[in-house]
Amino acid sequence: MKRASGKFFVVSVAVLSVCLLCVNAFAKEPYKIGALLAVTGPASFLGEPEKNTALMLQDQINKTGGINGHPLEIIIEDTKSDETSAVLSAKKLLENDKVLAIIGPSTTGESMALVPIMNNAKTPLVSCAAGAPITQPANERYWIFKTPQYDTSAVEAIYGYMKKQGISKVGIITISTGFGDAGKKALQSIAPKYGMTIVAEEKYGPKDSDMTTQLTKIKVSGAQAVINWSVGPGQVIVTKNWYALRMGIPLYQSHGWGSKKNIELAGKAAEGVIAPLGRLVVWDKLSDKNPQKALLKKYTQDYEARYKSEPGTFGGHAYDSIMMLVDALKKVGPDKKKIRDYMETKIKNWPGTGGIFNMSKNDHCGLDKNAFEMVVVKNGDWSLLK
Amino acid sequence: MLTVFLQFLFSGLTVGAVYALVAIGFNITYNATSIINLAQGEFVVIGGLMMWFFSESLKLPFFVSVALTIITAGIVGLLMERLTIKPLKNADLLLMIMITIAVSIVLRGILMLSFGKEPYVYPAFTEGEPVNVYGAIIQQQALWVIGITGFCIVVLFLFFKKTMMGKAMLACAVNPTAAKLVGINVSQMVMFSFVLSAIVGAIGGMAITPISLMEYDKGPMLAVKGFCAAIMGGLGSNRGAVLGGFLIGVLESMTAGYIHSGSKDAVALVILLLILFLKPSGLFVSKTMLQLRKF
């Protein structure tokens, strides 16, 4: 009996001293950031790479000594792609975990639900969703930021390129989801600025199997180009139909086209399809002088080594959100107001995966059409257009 | 103008062919059991995804893949009947229909876990230039879809009219007790009807996937459209199902073409409602037959 308790004593001392050593290594208290991500539910294709990115960055930062000696702790909550659940999780993060800032949520709807909560809690939110209303109007979005590019920037990139090609009449075809409707609105409202006329405007459902009819209408409308705005299988079916119809006019896709999987699925039909893409998917085609190249290369390669899959644009949004906060924490420490001010005033010429960010009082996203490269599919691979 | 019209027509016929096959699938189980099997859409998905698995992933020859896909779909239909329908032989019909919804959810879950959420595709059955009919361009695969549907319709017609087994299945539908008395194994016929409907659905899935791609959750949409087609033609009538399927497909395409693509689903459903108001039994089912129905 006595020997047993003696042994116990020795073991406890050993364990305790190991613990103390660990604590000594990170003597300072951790910086806590919340992450609200749609890990499950219909938007899980967004939340999954975002979660993976958050876990990877947390490990990388803590392995290299944390933020000024403070370990970074990212508390991930699954929002299940649902607004109510996002709000409840946000309250938990703010009240129980006392986080300094929150990244996410993954979708525009969830982000909008959090706007009043974050403004009341006076805590910065860096959303990973694209919708323009998340950060506009800027004076009502004091604590809110976002990292994905605006839809309107993608439209401007397309129209800008078309103008150079001498195209002025376009037919648009959009999917009947939030993404497609937002794209359609942007396409219509920006058209006059670039002297574009929309001569045909078609729609299809997310589970439709054939868009030949819609494309035939665009063909006879006299359009000089087709623009398809969708994510998911629809963009591949449109591409295949466009190819089968031999339409004789170029097909442009939205920034949702940026996955190698789409080229694989569409096969030779994808040849010649043009799209505005973030530089993340074409990092290996960029010149070495590009300020984004080094970080894109490191992020993509690290991610692929760890998870055996493409990070995609969405993982990149989480990367940008987290790294901005880490940057702010490094410079101003754990003060919510100072973090916010730093984000608004000091994120200038800041290279991220989504582009070169330039935040300002009136723009809490900081990206414009220059965040995109016009990319054409050539021999089954991306190729940059000049 | 003719060119454009033909283009719309062929697009509608291609999509309608699959609706027709799904509608026939509904009829086969309905005729033998009075059950509306709402997992019918999942059979189409199984057809497309398993064909991809055998031909693209395992790289088996075309005809071997087709045979294996049909066998797999048949086994799924068989298991479904033996595990969920048979144990509840005398249960309420509505309950049975709810069980088929449960089965469809389970099947979708299994498909999602094994294939993931991405769409799949394999090359068309014959490679080559699309066919040009008066300026309208038709993909070769679209002709395959329409042709295969036609072939299935003829084979099923002969099966039900000319073979003993087909006639026995029809007998079960008309009066299970009497069928039993003359020595027909009713339970076996019910099982066979599920197998057959699964195979018909899977054939549709195999044919359409090169055109429309296939992903795990395409089933419910196909089931709804196929069900509309079956109702439009009159539940239980295969002639009606075929006509209903093509009619809905063409109506959708024409609405998208001549009115607006945003309203195509709505117009097809409005016409379905009109038909049901004017002729509640559907286009090809008489009033007396309607009275004999249990559901």
C-alpha cells in the first residue's frame, strides 16, 4: 500500500512538472478567436475547407511560437449552414469563450444574421461569405469585414475583358438560386457602365438536366457572347450544351468555375471557356514577381500535403480572415477596438489569397476587379489571358 | 423558325424520355401492389452512379458495366422489397408509401457517403458529331436516350401482354386473393415488380448521365417529375405514363423557349392541374377503373 502511494507520488510529480514545462513554453495566456463555419448542411462544401484551413493555420502559428508568445486558440463552432444556429453559436463564443474576434460564417444569410449581434457586442467579425450587403452600407457595418471578392468585381472583370474584345451584346443564363440571382442583378446593373446590352436573359433550376432550349434562344437573339452564372453541375451542363450546339460565340463563366473538377467533367467541351478566377487556382501560372505567388504556393502545397485535396477558393477566404486577425493581434494586442481600427486603417496593399486587400472606412472588403485574372481553358488546363 | 422549334422539341423529348421511364417505374410497382414507390428517383441515380463506378472507376468494358449496373439496381430493388415492404404485408397503404420515402432518404445517404456530393459523368455511348436535322442540332446521346426509352416501352408492353409472368403480375394487381387462389405466388410477383421498376429506373439513369451528369441528390426532382407524368397519363396506365413523360418534357422546353425559362416548371404543373380538374383519372384511365383503385 505504502509503496503504491509512493509510486503514485512520483508519477504525479513527474506529470505536474511536465505540465509546468508546457505552461512555461507558453507562459502567456492564449488569444482566442471564434470560427463560425458551415461544417455540415447544404453549405458544407464551403465550411469543410474553411475548417481545415483554420486547424492548419492554428498548428502552424503555434509551432512557430504563437503570436508574440501567445498561443492562438481558434474555437470552431459548426453552424450547420443555418442562421439560427449561427446566432446561438455566436452568443456562446462571445459570452462563454470571450473571444476577441470571430471569423465566418460561411454563407451570406448567416453573416447578415450576425451583423446586429456583432455590432452590439462591439467585436470584429471577418465574414467568409461574398454577398455585398454584408459590408454595405459601411457606416452601419462598423465591426463587420469580409474577405471574398464582390460578385460585382467578377462582373466588371468579365465586361472589361469583353469590351477589349469588341463584344457589346451578351446573353446571360443564370441558376435560380441565391448565387445566380445575385449574379444576374450584378450583370444587369453594371452592363450600362461598360456599354453592354443584355439581349437575352435565361434561367434554369439547380437540378435541371438540359439547357439546350435556353441556349438556343440566346443563339437566335444575336448575342455575341454567353455568360453563365452558377455553381455546381449546372455550369458543366451549360458548357456541354454550348459545345454540342456549336454556338459560334464564346462562353464566359462566373468566378464559381475555378475548380479543376469542372474541366474534368466537361472534357473537351470546356476548351475555350473564359472565366474571371481568383489567383489561388492559377498560382503556378503567375510570374514570380507577383506579390501573392509565394503565399499562394505555400498555402496550396501545405493544404494538399495535409488534406490530400484542393483547398479551393473557399479555404482561401478562411486563410485571409484568420491571417488578417493574426496580423492585427501581433501589432495591437488583445483589444477589440484596436483590432477593428487596425483592420480598417492598416490593411493596405496586404497580399492574401483573394487578392491585394486595401481596406478603408467605406470599404470593409478591400478587393476590386483586379483581384481576378481572366482565365481560359486550354488543353485541359487553365491559361492566363492578357 | 422551324430550326428553333425542332431544337426545343428534341430538348424536351430527351428530358421527357427520362420522366417517362420514371413514370413507368411508378406504374410497375403501383400495378402490382398499389404502393407508390417514392424511391423511384433514387433508382435512376443508382443507375448513373453505378455505371460510372463500373465503367470509369473499375474500367470494365461497356456491356459488362451495363449488365453489372442492372444487376446492382435489381438487387437494391429486391432488398428494398424484402426488408421493408414484405415484413409489413398487411400494413396500411399510406404507411407503406411513407416507408418508401424513408428508403429513399436512406439510399440518398448511402449514395452520398459512398460517392460524395460531386457530380459524375462518363463519355456518351457513341462519340461523334451531333446530328443535324433541318438545322437543329441533336447530341447523339439524346438519340440514345430516346431510343432506349422506346425499346424499354416495347419490351415492357410485350412482357405484360405476351408472357405468363407479366400476365401473372397484372393478375396480382387486379385481385391478389383471386391470383393466389389460381396458384400465383403473389409475394414473389410483388418482389419482382420492385426489381423490375428498379431496373427500368437504372436504365434511364445510365442513358441520361452523359448529358445531364449525375449526383447523389438528383432523385427527388426526378421522382416528382416522373410522378407528375404518371398522374397526367393516369396512374397504372403505361401508355399514359409514356405520353405524360414526353408531354411534360416538351411542355417544359416549349415554355422555356416561347414564354420564359424562369416559368417552365410552373407552366408544366399548371397544365397538370388543368388535366386533373377536367379528367381526374388522368388521360388514359377510365372512371370505372378509378373506382377500383385503393389509392
